[in-house]
Amino acid sequence: MTDELHSITVSDERLEDCRDVVEPDLQDLIRTTIGSGFSAEEVLIAITELLAEDFAAVLKVPSVR
């Protein structure tokens, strides 16, 4: 792993504030996608995979595709 991976620092307060902003939109996305005919499991797996790809891109580490 790179040194960059070990040097990520996020303040607890900012992370909590960010979660408060993101959570309602995420819940709406989940409900809308389930309403389109996908199961909750499919939605959560798809979101998790997309987040992993974005996280890897931010950290500039390889991702599994």
C-alpha cells in the first residue's frame, strides 16, 4: 500500500456533517432504485461497488473491475 493510503485524515466533525448532508440523498436513491424493480441487496451492492471504484480513483490505487 502507498504512504498516501496511510495518511488519510478526516475530522470526526466534518465527517459527521458530511454524512448528515449525504444520507437523505442516499436514502432517496435507494428507495427510487428499489422502486425501479431492483432488490435492496442489488442496490446496496451496486452502490458499494461504485463507491469502491471512486475511492480507489481518489487514492490512485488499483480497483477490481
